[in-house]
Amino acid sequence: MTDARADVIAMYSRHPISAQHILSKIGPGPHPPEALWPHDQDHYGGLAANERLAEAVGMAPGMKIADFCAGIGGPARWFAHVKGVDVTGVDLCPDRVAGAAALNEAVGLSDRVRVLEGSIAAAPLPDAAFDAVVSQEAFMHVPDKAAALAEAFRTLRPGGRLALTDITFPAPLAAADRDLLRRGLMFNSCVSPAEYVAAFEDAGFEDVRLTDLSAEWAEILKERLRMYLELREETAAAGAPQGDAWFYRAYPRFVELIATGGMGGALVSGSKPEFR
């Protein structure tokens, strides 16, 4: 039996987008936050995707935001700088947590952005402490989606909103594809769009909304594959993590499945009910 937690940590410890590589490109700082944006947005759609997520939760200055699976903190820093919010991230991988701290320091955002080490299925965050919870392309790594959604619900204040983007499976995949995507990309729990809406509702969320992003992601992921192939050479030259052979074996198949409709993606959001 594989250890999903250890496998996810190992994959992201080897990931070609790393703080080590970014700092080798721009230097240790100080830098304005904008200096990181071409390098640290490790999610589908870049800054426009951040804006969409911020809109989905009604992000406004002074709000307290939790970022589940925050990684090296690219979106968290953007939210803090552009939207005027305070962000606490949670990430499983110690290397990503340390990398986020180094990048926060490099752009002077350590007072408004921090990433804690931990699992979003048992988040090291207090009850009802956040105005919104966000996450981007991360819940597919968590074997127990229900536990992660329950933690988001617990940490939100009444009336707070969760918005996330994630992989969906419109129909069951062939066993060979499931195995390849788990081994190469750690896709441990993908569900259909309808199952995602039901999971939000089962966790207690109201006003659940789902936007299908599959067609948009089909084009974005083709570009990301090209980016990763270029990064593989660039990071090797810099002595930074490059990703492993399974990552580069799985990613082209992932891009193909999204392009042909075998897989999809969605933005899902919902609100924690107000006290009655």
C-alpha cells in the first residue's frame, strides 16, 4: 500500500517550480511583490485565476484568508498585495513551506503572509477564524476530500465562503490512466462535477456554485506542458529540483485527457451558513 501523504511530499520536493530556482533567477531581494509574479504562480491561469477566485469569495481589504495547499505562496502573496488581505496558508510539504517563507521575506510580505506545515484534512488553524478559504488545483491530492471540506467549513466564520479549483472526472478513467496520473501527478481523489457539488452540500455549505473550466484549461495546460519541458532544462542547469521521470510521463497524458474531454476542471464555491 502506498503512502499518499509521503508521495505528495516527495513529488513537490522535486517539483520544477521551486523557491530555490526562483531566487536563483531574481536574487534574494529586496524586491517588489510584482517581481515574483512571472515565476511563482504555480496554478492554472496565473493572475487571472487569482482574480476569479478572489471574486468568488468576495475578497476585500482587511479580510483574513486561509489558503489550503498554499505551496510556495504565489497566490497568497498576490492576494495580500493586490487585495489588501492577510493570508495564512497550509501546505503538507516542508520544502514548500520553507520556500514560501524565503519568498515572502524577499518581497517584504512576511507580516501579511505565512504558510504553516500541515495537512488540510487536519488543518492547524482555529475554528471560525477566516472570512474565506481558497485553494487551487490541490484537493485532487487529498485522499479524503470530505475531511478537507469539513476543515474548510470549520475554519470559516459564519457567512464565510470557500472557493476552490480542482480536477474533475466526467466519467471513470481506464485503470492504466488512473495509475499513471496517481504515480506521476498524485491525483488521489478526483470526482465528477455533480459529486463535487454534493460533497460541498454534505459538508454543510449553502449557495454551492460550479463553473466548468475544462475548455479553458485545455489551452492553458498545453502551454504549461511546454513551460515544464523548458524548466526541466533550466532547473538542471541551475542545480534546482527538476521533477522526476513519472511527472514528465504523466503530464502529457493529463494534457491529452483534458483536451479530449476525458478529464475536466471546475471552480466550486459555497458559503457557510450564518447563525440563525
